[in-house]
Amino acid sequence: MYMSASVTARRRSCATHFPAFRPDGKRTLGKPARDNGRVSAFRDRADAGRRLAARLMETGVDGDVVVLGLPRGGVPVAAEIAAVLGAPLDVIVVRKLGHPDQPEYAFGAIGEEDTRVLTGGSRMLSAAQIERVGAAESAELDRRVRRLRGDRPPVPLTGKTALIVDDGIATGATAAAACQVARARGATKVVVAAPVAPPGAITDLADPERLADEVIAVVTPETFSAVGSWYDDFSPTTDDEVAVLLSAWTA
């Protein structure tokens, strides 16, 4: 069973509970796509982007919007949204800072423009350890930025609404890091949007410590296995495809 709803978790005060579904509690059933008896929600990322763009038009996105796709799979989705909103399209490249002994445990994140965000977990590490991990991840971040965007500078986020888009949210860890980086780069409002996300991840991302003002999804399955299971075609998006989308948008 899955639900298609105007899923909006709005950031209020730190002590406020964040609903996973619409504030009025309404839930509406979506119409799934069907292929040879297999039920899915989206044909491909372009279809998901158009569906998500329609949902964003319904809910409204305030402010001067910059659409930021999370590489790689989030960029084709973001391109469809940027076209509908008439907003600039860019990528938001982030690297999670993993503990030296447990790389899967992130103690922060880095982004472009020398942006670095540290969490409470960084207190367990020395300054030298933090710098070593940061230097390694910074080199990888620079490599990916050059590969995806080339010599073009990032779209400024100061005073903007950063609309962060992925092709789906599982745990929300990468989206959370992107929220932190966008806020550190000067965004006055941060909105996360994805075609599919489980209710728990939506609630987590809307927590004030994660820096998301609003989280919007088209499909919010109560039972969630993998993002790709909600697509007919979930073929990997390549760096070249991302670079072409960004070049076409800025040409």
C-alpha cells in the first residue's frame, strides 16, 4: 500500500511536532502506473519530475527559487521542475564527513564555496582528524564539481529559496547534508522535494536541526524498500548526462 498526498512538513519552533502528512490530515490515493502487471508510481525520472512539479505548483514555493538537483539521479528530476517553475537549475554537491574508524557515521558535511558543517559527533575527534577527513573529501568534491559543472560558477544562494531535489529519499542523510550546506551558503529558506519518500524520513528532515523548512513528496509509502522499486525505469544517471542537462540549461 502506498499513499499519494500533498506531503508538507513545515518547520516551526524547535518544540513543535512535525506532521508527516498534510497539516489538515487529508490523504488522497494516487493512480499508479502499471507495466505487465507490475505496479509502480513513475515511468522514469522525467515523469517523476513532472509529477513532482505539479505537486509543487499545488502547494506553492515561496521566494526567489533556485532548483538544486542532488547528483546524479536527482538532476533529471530537478530539470523538469526548473522548466515548470522557470527557475535556475544547478547541482548541490555535498560530501559527508565520515568518522575515520566508521566512515558510515557522518560527523558533518562539506559543500562548495568552502562550506563546512559539523555535527555534535565531531567533538569526539581531534582537529587534525577533522582536517584530514575534510581534505580528502574536499578533493573528491572538487573533482565531482568540475566533472558536472565544468568552469561555470555555482548559482548564488544568498537570500534565495533553495529547492533541493532528489529522485527519492530513503534515509534522508544526503538530503540533510545538502540542507545544511544550502543554509550555510546563505539560503533563507530550504525546501526538500522528492517523488517518493517514507513518512519517517520526511519527519526527520523537517526537524529544525536538519535545517529543512519544508519537505514535499508525491508518494509516501508506509512500507518502503528501495527508491528504484517505485520506478519502471531506474537506469543509472551518468555524470555525462548531468553535465549535458546543466550545459543545456545555462546555454
